[in-house]
Amino acid sequence: MNRIRGSPSGICDLTHGAIGKQLLSFALPLFIGSLIQLLYNAVDLIFVGRILGKEASAAVGSSSLIVTCILGFFTGLGAGVVAAQAVGSGQKEKLDRIIHCAAGLTAVLAGVCTVLGFVMAPLFLTWMSTPEDVMDSAVVYIRLYLLSLIAIVSYNIGSGLLRAFGNSRLPMLYQLAGGLTNVAGNTLFIYVLGWGVRGAALSTACSQGLAAFLTVRRLCIGTGSCRLRLRQICIDRNICGQFLSIGIPAAVQSIVITLSNILVQTNINRLGVDSMAAFTAYFKVENFIYLPIVALGQAVSTFTSQNIGAAQPERARSGVRTALVFGMAVTILTSGMTLLFSRTAFGLFVCEPDIVELGSKIAWIAYPFYVLYVLIEVFASAIRGAGKALPVMTIIVVNMCGVRTGILRLMVHIYPSALGVASIYPLTWACTALCLFLYYRSGWWLRCADQMLPASETADCRSLNHNLE
């Protein structure tokens, strides 16, 4: 991949060269990073589930969706998409403003969410029908976890900027450092000191703090328009508007979907601690399939953004086709292996044989259909990478919230069990994938893609190799 001077590690040009090789080279570190994240998240539950027991595992599981809801807002903030389009079109001055505005917006919003989440945690858990015997542990876990929110968000936004520059290797390495810290923290806080769920939350805080420090430090030691200067951190109204034009729909989508998942979790909680523990383990095992797909989506988003910025829509389409082939192949492999060894996988997280058996049955209902999620992630990432976040939000919210809620209510009446709840996932994936495919085929996502760039800042999109000094 060609490199343009002036970033912390050089900007990788994804607008020229062999598409398959570029996507694979860019996505592979993201796959590895996802695996690292999966492994140290799995370590959390192994320590919690096998050392502390199913009640602690249920407490962590019931808390995680609230954290996911908060993080979803920042993950979809839009900084990475806007930065990648600026890279593709060679707008070095705008890129400088994007970096500093992203830092300022991160600090303000993360502080607000930390305070609100800390105060409102007991109320949120009550709304989710969290059982009384795990309520205290769940409140402690989520409050301690939220203290590390600024570090978690800083890593997510910072690594998104590095990926926008075409660098997916450094976020992987920083996540590896955080993962090793997480394992050491769990060993110390849970196994040696016996701090219970408090230890799990503190371990996460330490690991995310290290990853965030390394990411921000890397941005600070860059050169030229891609360097973060702490004294220049600001809130730029125009840049914020562009972030939010992508970020608000993406954030609403993430939050609404998470709220629908909280509704699902509420129904799981009503089925008892065994079902809660089985689904908590299910979601951990599911990550072996899910996280590589998400990593592929991140690669597609950056690839599409740079090529849209460089006015190369057909190359963006070719990237989508290539990504679908990669995604299908990897997902068939991971889902097949996970199903083949499902009881062994669930046995890593829970000791009770009946919960292992229930988790395995849940897996056989959902995992065979994960190829549908490849379609969802690739199409949604490509459309969002072109700056069209609103259509993606509408399609996903309608299906994964509206349709899912309707199916859930039906299942609660006709098949009130953990297996009935699990069946809603493949049904809603199919509906969502179909709608996104139809919108993608319409071509509307490629029309007027440059309208998101103000006319006063729009450079000649074909000056991609303009030197960023």
C-alpha cells in the first residue's frame, strides 16, 4: 500500500492497487485485534464464572448491555468516516481539525456519560428486571466499569482515527498490550486478592487505560496535519456537525438496538439465573464468530470512505464484493468450528453441566445463520462509509428493534423458554440483510456522496497523492 507522509505512522492509500490484497492486509490486523479482544473478554468470564460462580457471571452479563449502550454512541460517532474521506480527498487542513475536534468531543461526552451512568445504574438494572440476588454485584460492577469509560472511549476513537489513516496494525498491538494487562489484572484482583466482580471491573479499567494511553501517545508524536496537540484540542462547530451527521444516526441505531437487546435480556432475566448464565456464556462464545465480521466491517468502512473521498465509487463497489467473499468464507469456518465444539466452548465459562447443555442448544439455533450477519455488516459499513448513516439507521432500527420486539412478544406467548428467545436472532438478521441488500442495489448510497463535504473545503478528489506534510 502506498504511504503518504505526515501521519504518526504514514497514511496508507487504499485508493490504488489490488483490492483483495489491500483489504486482506488492512483487515488481518483487525481480525487479530478482534481475537485479542475476544480472548481477554473470555478471560474475564472464565475468572468470574469458574471462580466466583454463576451469580457473579449473571451480574456481569446483566450489566454489560448498559455499558454496550453507552459505548455504542461513541463507536458510531463518525470521526473515522469523516477522517478517512479527508484522507482520500487530500484535505490536510481539515484532517488536522478533525483530530482535535474528535479529542475535545470525546472528553466532554465521556465525562457526561460517566456521571449519568454512575448515578442511574441502579435504576437501569431495575428496569431490566435484574434479580435481587445479583443486583448489588451488578451495580458495583457497572459503576467501577464506568470509571474507565474515558479510557475506553479514547482508545475507540483514537484507534478509529488510526484506521482512517489506513493503519490497522497499531490498534491491534495496543489491544494486545491491554489484553495481557487484563489477564494479569484478573489473576491479581480476582484469584489472588479475592475482590470478586470488583476485581473484574478494575482489571478492565487497567487494561483499557493502558491501551488508551498508547493510542493517544501515538497520535501525539505524529507530524504535520495528523498530529494531536493537546493544547489545540477544541470543539469545531463545522466538524462536529459532520461528525454528528454520521454519528447521531449511528448512535441512535446502536442505542436503540441495545435497548431492544435490553428488552431481550429482561425476558431472559425472568427465566431465572440458569438462563441468564447460559446466555452470558452464549454471547462470549458468539464472539468467535461475531468479532471477525465486525473487523471486516471496519475495513470496508475505511476502504469505502477513502475511495468515496477520491471519487472512485466503482472501486468501492469492488471492495464490497471482495469483502463479502472473505466474510462468508471466514464465517462458515468459525461458525462450523464453534458448533462442532460447542459443549467444550461453553464449558470454559460455566461449570454446571445443565447450563453448558442449555448454552449448546441455544448455539445450534443461532450460529448456523451467522452468514446473514456478514451481509448486514458489509453492506451497512459500505453505506455508512459513503456518509449515508441515516438509511442504515432506519433499516436496522426498524428490523432489529421493531421487528425483533414483535417476534419476541410472539415467542414469549407461544414458546416461553431460552430456546424461544434465541430464535428471534436469525429471523431478524434475515429481514435486516434483505433490506440492506435492496438499498445497496438501488445505488442511492453513492449519489451525492460529496455533499457531506462543505464546498469551501472540497479539494479535487483526484489529487489523492497530494503530499500531506
